[in-house]
Amino acid sequence: MRIRSVCAGALLVTTLLSAVLFASQAPAAGQGGGAAPPVGNLGRGRAGGPRIPDGALKPGAPHPDPLPVDLFTTKNFYKDRALWSDPKYFRCNISRNITEMWADQRMGANPPATAGWGDCSRDYPAASIRSPYAYRTAKEHYETLMADAAKRGGPTVHTRATLPEWDGFYVRGNQDGGTQWLWGISQPSTMLSLLTPEYQKRMVQGIYHESVTNAPQWSASFCYPEGLVRFYTQFAVQQPMEVMMTPNQVQFLSGIADNFLFKVLIGRSHAQKTPQWYGETVGFWDGDKLITWTANVQGWTITHALFEYSNSLETVEVITPRQDANGAFAGLTIETIFYDPEAFVAPLRSTMRWNRTQRHDSPTLRHTFIECLSNVVNVNGRPTQLSPNDPRFVAYYGRPWAKNWETYFEQGLEKPDAELPAAVLDIFK
């Protein structure tokens, strides 16, 4: 689902935001497992030496004895399945650190064998990621919550007069960072324990090529679709989330490299016949709580040393208003249960608080509608920024359609001289 911009200025700002986001995540030029990337590889370097993120160990710091073979010394990670459950196979780097090994210059003097270690005691346990509920499917979960609401006379049918007043702009509560496993705070071995064998294999494949071969395939780099679960990750949503409400639907809009748009259709049933990138969301009110069910999701990947999910993914969310110490509305608490029997061995849960910062009458705050624009392509398997001289380079603000016609279909045509704007000629009067 894409939202087209009607403002070139907004597109320019968005392009710059996307470039900054990619630059903050891309591997440093000239680094890779084995052969170096081609000249022009877009990324960042650190002249001041390695960055040691939270959860990583400094070079030379004591660490456990390494395994005989690990991710950074293996000749074939696929044959190491028996070792994947050991944090030492990934040198105890949590997911958000192992994906940035090259960018943080933590690969040592003889990569990949000299890759840095993480703190083996840093983890977020699988028991805290698994759903605490006994529901086997999203349908069962959603219908049980609806039946509970019916016992109290619901579901609630709100009019404009009774609709909860949630309109406005929100930011995520950073105080919840210590519990956000979708921000990559777990050991990869912990996350793997929650995946089925096929999706374990896919996750290790992704980690290997992000942290060893230095060939990340990040969605924001190539303007690939973000996919549903990217909404819950740390950096994919940086603009304030805008909430707009009517009795028939509640809309959540945000993004950074691309737009995230969720419409909760109140009192409706699923009707989409083909998978959607953000799925199709229906819901009902239970008093001032909003219950949602998202289905018909297109399977995709989160990247950044996390996992893929399948077309079977469905979610149930319970969105609850939250008050401050004075009893005034402060924001929303969103509990999400992820169901995917193809990818997960059990349903998973995430809880996040969104804090309202401004209402819709803000004189300056706007959502910047985004078109993700990229001139990054894979060259010899690694993402590389094209130069303007490359025939594949797209000058998005330079009439690319005309460039195509003139290159392929107008050779030999004599063109009239370009007319100077009248304002330029006025200076000679």
C-alpha cells in the first residue's frame, strides 16, 4: 500500500530522511567477508575506530572460550544447525548488534574470523516473548474477546458523540525499550528457539550475510515494501504516528522510509482475497478498548538479524487508553499477539506504549507522505549506490521519463532551442 505525495518538497524531505536512515544502517565501504564490495558501496565508516554498542564487548575483553566452529569461522552455516542454539555460535552478539558488525567496525583485523564478541549474559528470554494466552489461532482469540464483550452488552457501538477522543500525534515510549524483542535485544539463539526449522534456517541465512559476507538486503536500501511486522521494529517508524477516528474506522498513519497505514474497520469482516503488505484489519469496541484482528498478510522479512514470517501471519491487538497521574488521557497501550503456525512454534506477544504529544490542531506538525526513492542496486551481490553517470541511475526530480525517450527513441531528432524564462530576460530591459 503506497500513498502518493502531492508535494515535491515533501518528497525531497522524505528522500533525505531515507538516505539518512540507510546511511545509519549500511555497511562501511570496502568491507566484507572475503572479497571487498565494489567501489561506490553506500555506507558509513568510523575514522575513530570501532563503536562499542550496548551489549557488546570491547576488543580484547575477556569472553568465553569460542566454539570449535561458529558463524564467523564456518565453511557452511547450514551444516551447523546443532550449534545454532548456543549463543556462542553468534559470539553472544544480540541481534541489533550483530547486524551492525561491519558498520560499527567490530570485525577486527582479519575478518570475519576476528569478529567481536558480545556479553553472553545480555538476553531477553523466550518465556517473555511467548504469548501467555492459550488461544491457538487469532480467530479463536478475537472471537473469545468478542464473546466476552457480548456478555457485558457489547460490542460497543460508538457514535461521534461517544467515540473515545484519541485523535492526535503519538510517539513510542522509549521507556519500553528493555522489553521490545522486535528491537533486536535478544540473543539470536533465543529467537531461533521460537521459530520452526524452516524459518530458523532463513534467520541464520540472513544473519550470516549481514554479519559475515557484508551483503545486507535491507528494505529501506532498495525501497522494497516494509511489510507488516516492520512497523513494530525500532527504526522503521520515526515520524509521529497520527491517529484519526470515525465511528466506522480508526486510522493509524506513520513511517520513515515508507508509509505505514492501518485502517481498523469497525464491525466488519475480512473480505480481501489476496494478501496485503499490511494485511486487512477489522475490529470492535469493548467500551473504550479497541480490539483488532489483522489477517490476509503478505509474508516478508524484518531483516536486521531478525526473522521472516509467512502469509499465515495474523495478529490480535488490544488497544487500551492510558491516563497520566492527573487522570488526563496520556496515550495508548497496544498489546499485540502474533500468530503464524508456519514460522513460529507458539504465538508471540509484544506490548508498547504510545504517548500522545500533540492534537490535530498543531500549527506545524504534519505527516510527510513518503515515496521511497532509491538508486541502490546490488553489484556483485552487495548494495551499492549508483552514480549519476550510471545508465541505471534515476534522476527522480529531473524528468526521468523524458530522459528515457530521448535516449532510446529521439536520437537524431533536431530539438528547438530552449526558451529562457521571461524573468531571466527581464534583467536586460
